[in-house]
Amino acid sequence: MRVERNAQMKEQERAEEKLKETIKSHEQHEKDLEQATKELEDAQKEYALRLRNAQIANLNTNWATAQGGPNGAWNGGSAIPVGQIVGNGINGKNRYDPRNNASIHDAGYNQRVAEGMERNAQSQGYGLSARDRARQSELEAKHDRLQDRGQELSDREKAELADLDARDPAKQKAKADREAQQALKDA
């Protein structure tokens, strides 16, 4: 009788252990299912957003049907969705919106920034001013003309051109590149 009871208890323990493993397996499957469901929902949202942006972009290929109401973008709407604009204007408004007249990112912005950087470099003694660049071009052209005739620049003009070339960042970079190439050849 004791042997039977021990056998039943061991059988019951094995059944409980198997039930625990089955429960753990079901819990893991439920977690995997929840994760897959979440990933599917995220993918559906992403797809819906991309589809919406593609539809808006398709509508915006024709200015008359662009987003913004019955008269398209001219009616205060936006021809480009805000999410597709690289640089927005103030307060997240579309920078092309007619009400956003305070944006600094207009057509000439990059050119003004480049000119400001050039002026700043010149004020620190680096680079050439517009006058120096024009003089450098003039001397280079004169050098080319004289060389065609077998003549040379005067010593003063040669020194002036050498000084301008020494201060020109583009010439300095080209010279450094030539020296690096020569060093590679020599090595």
C-alpha cells in the first residue's frame, strides 16, 4: 500500500511538474504573441503614415489640388506636409506658409551664412577678401597671357601673387594635397 501511495505521489508530482512546464510554455507563447501584436500595430501605423504622406505628396504634384482647402495651397494650406519639410519655420509652422514671415530660412539664407563666415575669417586674417580674390584672378590671368608670349610677371607682381596664394585656403589645401601625394610616392 505504501509503495502504491509513493508511486501515486510521484506520478502526481510528475503531472504537476508537466503542468507547470505547460503553463510556462503558454505564458511564453502569450508574451511572444503580445510582442508580435505590438510590432504589427506599430508597422500598421508606420504604413498608414507613409501612405498618407505619399498620397499628400501625390496631390501636391499639382499645385491646384494641393492640400489646404477648396483652392489648394493658395487658401492658406500647405503645399508640403510639415512632416516632410527639412527646416520648419517658427513654432513648427510650415516655413512656406504665407503667415510665417519671420523665418530666417529663405532662399538666400545659406548664401548669407557663407558670406558671413568668409567675412569672419577675413577679420581674423584668414582667407582672401573679395578685392584680394579679384586681384589674384587678375594676376593669374596676366601671368597666363605673358607666359603664352614667353614673358614673365615683374618681381613685385610675383611677390604679390605669392602672398595672395599663401593666404588663399583653397591654394593651401591644394598644396598640402600635392605634398601628401608626393610623400606617398616617395614612401
